[in-house]
Amino acid sequence: MRFVNRAVTKVADSSTDWPNFGILDSGSWCRIISVEASIRLIRALQIAMLAAIVIYLVVGELVSPAPRMRDPITYYVLSLVTITIVGVILVVRRTLVRHSESVLVVRPSDALTLNRWRAGYIMTYALSEAIALFGLVLRILGFSLSQVLSFYAAGFILLLFFGPRRPRAVANSI
């Protein structure tokens, strides 16, 4: 047990042994300190989530039963939830991302604001991915591809549309 404690302590103390690449603070393993590093991280997440939507489409086609008459209430409920999620995405963008962008223009090294800005993008992407997952669920339940394609497309388009951008001054518009 003493050996394990020493090994863990050595790993925790040797943060300088790991390559930094300008992303991590020298005293932390998980704190991203620059806007550019955050943009790279968010871009990688966006690409992974876009690829996941394509995988959902393929998996849905491989495992779905033959299309048959399904109860349309499930489809309508998930359509209503999707519309609600799009509204939530717009609110998240307005409250987290745009507000943080205006602060980051003035203070680009503000870690709290940078985390809020990054969290806004991650929440936007998670909600967009949920819409595509609704398409996969409907496809597995037996709805046709033409019925669920709008869910896949909506998730994919939202992920593309809300790509990460460098913070810039924005006008206060309603």
C-alpha cells in the first residue's frame, strides 16, 4: 500500500513530465487557460458529435425493424420536445455564450468566464445531440427513415450552425 501511495504522489507531483501544448496550466491537469485552446477543444467535440450523428443514422438503419404503422403520439411528443429543446438552445446561447463573449473580449484571461463560455457550447452541443438521439429512438421503434430524418438533420444542422467562434464584441440587441 505504501508503494501505491508513493506512486500516486509522484504522478500528482510530476505535472511537468506531461507535454503541455499551451493548453493546460502548469499546476493543473484539467484547467484550460486560453480562448484558443478552448476553441480547439470545442471544435474537436463538435466534430466528434457530428460523427456520432452519422453513426446514429447508420445504426438506426442496421437495427431498425421493418417500418410499420406506429402510434403517432410518440412522434408528436418527441417533435414537441425537439421544438422546446431548440428554444432552450437559443436561451443558453443568449445567456451563457453571448454574455461570456462580451466579457472575454475585454478580459480574455478570465478563467470563470471562459469556463462559462465553454459550458454554453457544451450544453448547446449536448442538446443538439439529444435531438438526433430522438431520431435514433424513433427509428428503432419502427418509424420510417423519412419520418425520422428531420431529427437527424436538425441535430446535425444545429451542431454545424453553432460552431465555436472567437469571442468578439457584440451589439446588445433584443
